[in-house]
Amino acid sequence: MKLEFLELPADERGLYIEQAAVRRNVSPVPLEKDFWVYWLLGMLFRSVPPSIQLRLLSQFVTQISTIHHDEVAGDRICFLVNRYQP
């Protein structure tokens, strides 16, 4: 996955993250963390065979839901992973 966003200088990426955080009324720190988590998850999914993807997704969603006590976070991850699968 090639994202032009990743090619921007770090300070410019920071401005985009700050603006997105303001629009959502959240802190930029977790917003940036979520970006990198979803980006990494997408990279992992493209690097493993489909037979392993479901197990990886299941373990990841379970961990995220447990950490955040939030099933919605797991649902967002499932949506994003399905969106970027080939």
C-alpha cells in the first residue's frame, strides 16, 4: 500500500493529524497511533497467506477489544482490513 501521506515530512504529517483530531474533537496522539496500527495491520495482512489472515484478525480484534473494553474498535479494524484486502 503506497500512501502519499507517508512521504510527507513528519512536521507536515503532524499538521494533518492535528487538524483531523480537531475535527473529531479528540487528542492527536491516539489518532496518530490508530493510523499507524491500521497501516501496520494492512501491511501484515498483505504479507501472509489468506489461511493465516483470519487467525491473525481474530487474535488482533480480541486483543484490541480487551485492551479498550470496546467491541466497536474491533469492528472498525475488521472493516478496514476487509477494505484493503486484495
